[in-house]
Amino acid sequence: MQTGVGLSHAKIILIGEHAVVYGQPAIALPIFAVQAKVTVTVDEHLAEPQIQSAYYTGPLSQAFGQMKGIQYLIEQLWQRFNDRQVPFQLTIDSQLPPERGMGSSAATAIAIIRGLADCFNQPIDHQQLLKFATLSENMIHGNPSGIDAATTGATTPLWYVKGQQPQPLPINLNGYLVIADSGQKGQTGTAVQSVQNRLLGNPAQTQPVIDHLGQLTTAVAANIAHNQLSELGQNLTAAQTDLQALGVSNQRLDRLITIANQAGSLGTKLTGGGRGGCIIALADTQSAANYLAQTLTNAGAIQTWIQALPDLQN
């Protein structure tokens, strides 16, 4: 039976969220501990392609809501990869929670592209991969930055500046990153608008915070390249102070961050748009990471993941 498999993974913003909107750099990390998998199996007995996922199961032509972006992507790939238009069963198995700043829709798109290319034995390079992923991302998000697709398809950390191509960053770091889901959907649009309002209403107070986040991001690039784990933690904590000053944290995130710091985190902050979503906490050992993850779960985090940072090295 003709079958293909496509894999991708989550991403998080290590540092630089919100400031990146105003020309400052951001650093994104691939998170291999959280995977998306797509399996494509050709079935000539089907009348049309079928999708099976946690959000929609049924004929491709009847997909609705955010699945319309996925529908459009699959249709374009089907036309490109298979002249005979042979139908197939496409199964999406994703560990990524939606609307948590982990790149769920982009990871799904990347896995779909790789799965269909594998099924129909069609080579696809990295630039083509990102170009196709943009098709569904544009339909779902309107005008995305591209950092989600780039990072969910990447194997190294990425340095990102608005309007420029993401660049791979060297990493030489012994430690662990704990990602904890607050259980609250992120509110990126609202948070971005709030920062814009602050900047327009009080630029003398807000612009220095944005500039400082940019300076911290530059420092973090050096931290991860030179195995400066404690300095990295200090800079992540400083970034959280800035994000709180911008008004994009909230009571639930602040509580989890405080608990992580009390449990021995070397540095803790929100990740992504804020007003919900996930936090990240830094640990120096696997046992410390396990303890942080369990402590955050006990405190109300609905899910946690641990990413070993040496696994991100080339």
C-alpha cells in the first residue's frame, strides 16, 4: 500500500516577543519534544481525499473553519504531486495544543507537506516547504510573520528580525527547558494591540522597554552559543519583567512563573503573545527539570514538556 509519513515539531519564542513587532530581534527554538505526525495512505476506492484529525474528520471538500487553510494546502499539493489525482486518507496526529504560541497550524502544514511528498515520492526542498506552508498560514492567520513555519520546519534555533529571512543560530548549551501550558488560550491580537496603544500613548516609557528586550535578545544569542546557562536564566527573567511592564502577562502566568522560580528555575518567562498560553522555565539538570514540570502541574498547568537543549545542537 502506498503510504507516506511527514513529521514536524513545535516551536517557542525564547525571547523577543512583542519587541520583534518594532524591529527588534527575536529568537525562536524548535521543540522536538512536541511532535506532529501526518500519515498519508493512497486508496483508489475513495471518491475523494479524506481527513482524520482531532478537529475534523471527513471528506476534504467539506472541511470548514480553520481547516479551510489545510484544505487549500492539500488541494494544491495534490495537484502538484499526483497527476492522476488518486485519492488518499490523510491522518493528522498532533501533540501541539492550539492557540498556545507553539506553532500548531504551521507544524500541521509542514507535516502535511512532508507526508504528501513522501507518499507520492516527490522531492521538496526547504524553500518550497516554507512556500507551501505559507499557503495555509495566510488563510488561517491573514498575514503571519513566517516565524512559525520557519521554526517548525527547522532543526536549529533561529534569529528573526521582521522583514528579513530567519537565520540559524549556533547553540552550545547544556540544560533543559520546561514548557508549561497555563490552560488559557493566548490572546496575541489583543496583546499586540495593547502594546501598540501603550507605545502611542506613552512612548517615553514604552520605547525603552522595547529597546531593552532587543538588547536582552542579543545577549541571549551569546548565552546560548557559549553555554552560559545562569546568564541565560537571568536574561529570561529580565525579559519577563519587561513583558509585564508592557502589560502582556496576566495573573495566571505570573503565578506559574513565581512558582517555577520558587521551585528552582534558573529563569522563567511567558512565551509567545501572552495573556495566556505557555511559560518556559530553565533547569540545569534532568532531575531539576522533572521537578519543575511536576511542580507546575501540581500548580495547575494542564500539560508540560521538557526539551533537552543539547538536542538542538548541530
